[in-house]
Amino acid sequence: MIIKRIAPLSCAKITGTLYAILGLILGAVFSLISLAGGFSSGLNAGMGIGALVGTAAIVVFPIFYGLIGFITTLIGAWLYNTLAGMVGGIQMDVE
């Protein structure tokens, strides 16, 4: 079996979604860390900034990671298709 072509858009949609989920998880972790830092400062201003940064991380990280994953996979699949046309693709033995 030889993989001659990868549909760039469908591959990019799957990878973008996976990266968005990863961004949500990392955003939640970053949010907890920033909130803990705000609480440990003992200042009311620190808690407000920590809450703001934490909330922004939960919103921004999934969007950023999903967008970057989508774009890089779209470019990577396009490059694979271009090079596979020149050199013949990837040969795989499957049982």
C-alpha cells in the first residue's frame, strides 16, 4: 500500500481540533497556576490580575493552539502531496 495523497483540509481540521483540546487543557493548567500565584501574593490586586490572566488563558490558548495546529498541518499535508508526487509517496505494508 502506498500513500499517494493526503486531503489537506480534512487532516488540518482533525489536527486543529486536537490542538484546540490540548490548548484547553494547557489553558486550564495555566489558569490554576496563575490563580495560585495570585492567592499566594496576599494582595487583592494580585488576585484580580491572576483571575484575569487565568480566564484569558482558558479562552486564548485553545484558539491559538487550534489555529496554529490547523495552519501547520494544512501546510504540511500540502507539502507532503507535492513531494509525494515527485518521489512516489510512503510505502507501507499492512496486514
